[in-house]
Amino acid sequence: MHTVADMHKRILTIVAGTMIGAALTLLAGRLSLVWSLFPNRDVDRATSYYASVLKLVHENYFDEKKADPEQLTRAALQGMVASLDPHSEFLNAADYDDLENEMDGDFGGIGVEIDIVKGKVIVIAPIAGTPGARAGIMHGDQIVSVDGQPFDQPTMDQVVGRLRGKLKTKVRVSLFRASTQKKIDVTLTREAITMDSVRSVRLLPGGIGYLQVTEFSDNTADEFDKALDKLLHDGATSLIIDLRDNPGGLLDAAVAVANPFFKKDELIVYTQGRQPDDREEYRAEGDGDPLTLPMAVLVNAGSASAAEIVTGALKDTNRAVIVGERSFGKGSVQSIFKLKNGEGLRLTTAHYYTPSGVPIHEHGVSPQVEVVLSADEDEKIRLQDERDDITDPKEFAERFGFAPIEDRQLQAAIDVLRGVQAFAANSGSDLSAK
């Protein structure tokens, strides 16, 4: 089975029944029974030194209860693993049980994808149609506290444990918005979040097909294929894939979405671990020629994990022009190890790379056509996309307090494709979908 990708398994959309960054692009956990120490002189010396310090503390510390060897060892393990990166954790029995429940999807949440950046809990992106998105939570917001409890050196499990809970229960979230230097308090009701991951499928003037992918879940590949077939049937000769504020999801779903545009057995993405042979490749499947048509992909700082895999693969192989802002840069893989006593370990074991070997983690994917939006534009366009059911500008303005604004990133993508079409017309090239 696959390893768990940091933005996938912990997509921290805090959505029910699916992903939960960092990350985590949600894969099924690979469980291995481990506990023994392997022969290694450095490890043996370090273990011996630790044992001598543990013995010293246990025998001499004033409070005998606090000097319990098992408690001290677990505290040491937690600190040791946490020092590696924000997504590696030693899990006690309760945390490991919670992790298994998360993988089974038996929880409710608020619908935001988060990451821990320099000790702060930062929102990567709210998920369209969820409590977090409806409450106006934005990319870049810092979650300061949950139900009045502030975060001090937070871990992913700690944050998720506070935000998730039983369905229909309320949770109070305090945010700090750097763009306005204001604190915001919102009270949300946890939901089992289910939604279409491919939406706003439509044909724009000039034969430009448009679709938005909000996350990569179990049904995304089927939804994407149906949307793509519809656009081609309606006469689309070029395509815009909107991955803005897409926090990621399942690796397999990302590979399946990219699949129609690649030749069979062509590399889409690979993971590389510590050892040279710790490489796992994900290649295109299916017979027949790949679909070739002019494409643009929209991304921003809220595009992460699986969204970056698709973007990176299409950019890397010159199959699409990337428009917008540099993506988030979430591309680490976590493996889950089952330890004794019901405990576990989540450990970063690999990173994702584009077909040509470009790293995604902490780099992101840079657009070829950069169009940076202000925080105000971001929020307004997000709301416009979310409420595309309101087509009357006057009604929209009355309900939300502002008139719809131009989506400059989308317009830039349209301009790029029109330029490609104009060039093809002048040169006599055939760029129709094939």
C-alpha cells in the first residue's frame, strides 16, 4: 500500500471522511511493526548515553512521580521526532487511535487545510462550501486558539484534535489576519463535509473550456473525466484547469487527473527517500494517444500537495502554461509505523519531485505568467467562485456588499490561450483537441 503523503493524509481540510497536510497530498497508511534497534554504532552510543541520563534523572530528581522512566522516555521520543520537521510525530496510544479514526473518516470538521509554519498554525486554504469557507476564513490566517485554548508549540495532531469533533458540535476559533492586523473570532458547527471536487464546468467564449478542481478525493478522477468529456463534446478547443486554493488530497487522484494528457508509462511524479533505491514512480496508464490541446493551469499560494503534483507535471513537460502565483510548496511523504502498546510513529520518509527532478517541497511551482492578487481580491474572487449560482450582479452586490470584480488571473489565462490560438491560426497549425 502507499505511504501517507504529508499534505494528503493530513490535508487538514479537517473534512469528514477524507483527507487530514501536512499534509498531507490522503493515502492509505503503510503500517509496519517496528520496535527493535538495528545494529549501528552511532545508535548504540546514543542509546547508551540516553540510558545513563535517564538513570541519573530517575534516581536523583526530587519528584519521584515526574521521574518515572516510561513517562520520561515518551517525552524524549516526542521531542526527538518533533525536532525533525512539523509533520513527523511520535504518537501515544490515544493519538494513534485518533489517527486510525481519521483515516477511516469517522469525524467532523470545519473545512480548512492548515500547516505549521515557524510554530504558528497557518491556514493554507479554506475548502469551498465548508463551514470555514462560509465563515470567511482566508489563506494566510493564523489560528491563534480553539475554544479559548491558545497554541504553544503546536503539533498537527494537537491542532486537528481541537478542530475536529462530533458532527453538529460547535467550535470557537480565534484567528489573526496579518493583512489587516486584526483578530477575528468565529464560531463554527462541525460538519461531515462532502462535495463535488470538480465544479464550475463551463465553456468560455472562443472555445475555451474551464473547470475548477477544489480537492483531490476518491471521486475526483471520475468527476474530472466526465467534466472533460462534456467540455470537449461542447466544442472546447483549449482548457483552463483552476487549482487555486486547492489544498491537495489523494496522490492517486492527482495522478489520475494528469493521466489523460500523458502517454502510457510516461512519468508523472516520483517520490525519493533517503536511499538511492527508495524511489517510487507514478506513471500514466491507459492505452491510446494522450489528449493534446492548449492548456493553462491557475494556481496561487493556496495550491498545495496533490494540486502541485498536477501543476508540476504539466509545467515540467510543457503541456500547460502556469498562471497566477507560486504554489504553497507542500511535497513531503509520511509513513505510518505501528509500535507496541498501541503507539505509533509518523515519519517523513520521502519528498515529491516533478518528472525532471524538480523538488516541490518548500519550493512550490512558480507560474510562467505571474499575476499577484491582493488579499481583498483573493477573498472576493473566492466568494464569487463559491457562489457562481448567483448570476445577477445586482443581486450579488445586495447580498454580499460588493459588485463582482474581474478575475485578473483567469483573464490572464484566457489571454494566454487566445494568443496560442491566434498564433496557430496565422501559422496554419491545428491545435484542436485530439
